[in-house]
Amino acid sequence: MNSIIGNIKSIKSHENLSIVKIDVGKYSLTTVVIETADTADYLKTGNEIRVLFKETEVLICLKPCPDISLQNRIDCEIREIIKGKLLSQVSMQSSIGNIKSIITTNAVEQLKLKENDQVIAMIKTNEIMLQHG
């Protein structure tokens, strides 16, 4: 599980859903939670929060990246690729810490990924979880 510390920048709620923006270094990451500031004490602007996302939910894009709807994008450099027969683990370094991705070995080969490549790690909004306390 990838884990990064950030601070809640803004919260936009409707009914029982909230879109939460979190400042993490120079990046602003977005997630959707099934809570509001009225139902969850941790949802307060400025609060420190742990941002969590699974390695299997991190997509990798070569630069430049096409215009797509994925909002959470982090510039990274590939540090290590551990290839398996079906899946590969790609370890990346960014200005906000280490990020790992598990993608198919076929994708690694199609993209011709290698150490020191400059890439963008992308995470869907609904795949980011928040942990407080």
C-alpha cells in the first residue's frame, strides 16, 4: 500500500458525499469519500491526513501524457522494475516520496519502461483512501 502524508486543502460536499482535495508537496490530490465534515471529525480544512492507495491502482504514463480524466498525477522517475512472468512491480521516486505500481509485464514491455525513465504515476479519484489519527 502506498502511503503519503498531506493536508486537507478543501472539501466540497453534497448529501453524504465529499470531494476532498489534499495538498501533498507541490501536488493537489483528489479523492471522494462517503462522509462529510458534519459526519466525520477528521474532515477539516488544514488537518493532516494519510493518503493511501494500492499499488495495483497506480497507472503509469510516459511523458508527455495525453489529456484524460485522471486528475491525480505525480511526476516520477523509475528506480527499479522487478519483472515477473505476468506482473511487474515498478518502484518510482517522486518529490513526495516513493510510489509503487504493479502492472502487467506485458505493459512494461510495450511501454519499454526502464530505470531512470521519467513517467507520470496516476491514481483514479475513487481509488484514494484517507486515514486519520
